[in-house]
Amino acid sequence: MKSKVYTLIYYYLLFLIPFFSFAEIKNTNNTDWPLEMNSSKNFDIASKCEMLVFIEVFNEYVALSKSDLSLKTKVKNIKEQSVNTWVNETKKRILVNFKRLSNASLLEVISVKKGSSWEMLSRINVKEKLPNNFTIWYEATKKFYRDYVKEQIRLAALYPRVTSEILQFSENEIQGDNFTDKNFLLTFDDGPTKVNGNTDKLIKVLDKYELTGMFFVLGESLEKRLKSSSKKALNNLYKQNKVFSHGKVHKSHQRYSLWKTSIDDTNKLIHDIFPTENKSELLYFRPPYGQRNKALVSYFDSQESKIIYWNIDSRDWSSKLNAQQVANRQIKLMLLWRKGILLFHDIHRKSQKSVPLIYNYFKGVNINWKASNMVFK
Ligand SMILES: [Zn+2]
């Protein structure tokens, strides 16, 4: 009888273990990276290793023939010129980021010579050089970049037939790669939601961590919200956060005949609700899906206003990623790009969890979360 009870307890515990370990995983904010994120040096070591794996995968894709690339990305008519532009710009960005690494960090985990060229960095056999306890991280990271580089090169292959954040027509289009090293900006799209919905909940989370963000709202959703919230209530809701335009409706603005009305109407509405110090008649604009046309860009150029994209895309809309996975993705991309604009969607619940996970992960490192009232130059 006694042994039966023990057997039962044994099976009961066995049953519970996965739940405990699951809870533990959920509470840690890390990928499989074996080192602590507790100093600038460790930020740089992690950043260096992310870049090295990225370079390996990047080179795999660049070496593909046009037809193989076409198969991989499922793009029939690859725009070679766009792909080449993206390839060259990406190489430049990575090399600039390598220059930002501290001397001390260059020697750790995998030793990299200061001032290494792209060719020198490409010759490093990362898997061979990494200590054994980095293997799990390496395999996961390799897989991550195989997906990520495919995603990026696909956007480049489609541009400008399908426009996106990947490449720009004008210098007044901001992607975030021109920020100072270790500077990051939070942005949230597609809101506002209804009263006490996800937008309200997210802003409470941001308040708690003393963070602010830029909210690119839909004119239509703002109008709807105005029916149940006064102008004053909306100002109280967004507080220190800034509200800008994502267009009137969530529609690609590339082949949209009403793009100008969409921008003007939404700006008028935002100006009306949020009296702004911004003298510029046009507010910052983020086109839905990053899709726009040259005429739209010229419209902003002529007003010296900016179109704001992102370089650190959370994909928080994807049902394949939970909040922890969204946070891990952003953490890896922040280490890779070292600066820039993070994209989330306040209409989804995930950002309420992902943002604190990211914030806490980098808490011991001196990165700078830019205030939402920053001015793009
Ligand atoms: Zn959107």
C-alpha cells in the first residue's frame, strides 16, 4: 500500500515538473545565451556573437544563384538591384557595429581582430571557435537568422514593386539605423483600442517602467474611440507618449488613390485632439505595412516632415510567436543592429508582456530608451 502511495506521489511529481520548468522558462527573459547580461562588455560580447552568426547566414544567402534565391524567398521576379543595395547597406551597417565593440569584448568567447574587414569576419568558423556551452545558443541563433535573413532579403527582392521598410526613396524616410549606438525607440501601431482595451493596458505597463513610446494610430480607430472618450480623456490616456499617424485606414498606401486624404484627415484629427508643439503641419507618418509611393514621399519631402519606419520588427501579430518569443526576437535584433526603432502593435496583448521582458533583460546594461518626444533629424 505504502509503495503504491509513493508511486502515486512519484507520478504526480513527474506530471508537475514540466509545469514548473515551463513557469521558470516563462519568467526568464533570455534566449539560450550562456552569459549574463550585466555589463556593457557583456552586451558587446553578445552583440559580436549575434553579428558573427548573422554574417554566416547572410553569406549563405548572398552566395545563392538568382533561381535558388527565387525558390527560397518565393519571389518570382527578383529585383536584383534592390537586393544588391540591401546587401551592400547591410554589410556597411554590420561593419560600423563591429567598430562600436569595446576592445575588451573583442577578445572574449571568440577572439576577433580590431578593424576586421568583412572578408576577415566571414572567414571565422563560429561553431568551431565557440566554447561547448554555446552550442545550443549557436544552433538556435543559426536557425533564427536563416528565417530572419530570408524575411529581409525577400522584402528587398520585392522592392519597389512592393515597397516596405527595407529600402527608402528619400532621406526623409527614417528607419532607425542612424541613431546613436545603443539608443532605442519604442513604437506601437494600429491603435487605439476601445476603452480599457489593450492600448490603455499597454500605456499602464509603459508608465510602470517609466518608458514612453510613439503611437502610430489609425484615424478611423481614433474617431471611434472619440465617441466613448473625451479629448481630455485621450490626452490623459496617452500622457507623455506621442500620437502620430498610421493613415486613416489600415490599407497599403502604395496604390491607394486616397493616400493624401488619408494623411491630411488623420493629421487634422490628431492636431485637434492633441494640441502639439510641433510646428510642422505634417505629423510623422508611418504607412501601413511600410507601403507607400514616390508621390507620397515627395509630399513629406516638400514639407520637410518625416516618414518613420522601423528596423527592429517584433512580428508580434504572428500567432506563431508568444510574448516570450517576441521578446527574444527583439533582444537578438537589438544586439545585432545595436540601435533603432522597435515596432510593436498595441492592439495585441503581447506587447504588454514583451516590452517588460526586453526592458528587464537589458536593465543592467547602459542602453538608452529614447523619449517619445524626440525629434527626428
Ligand atoms: Zn499597421
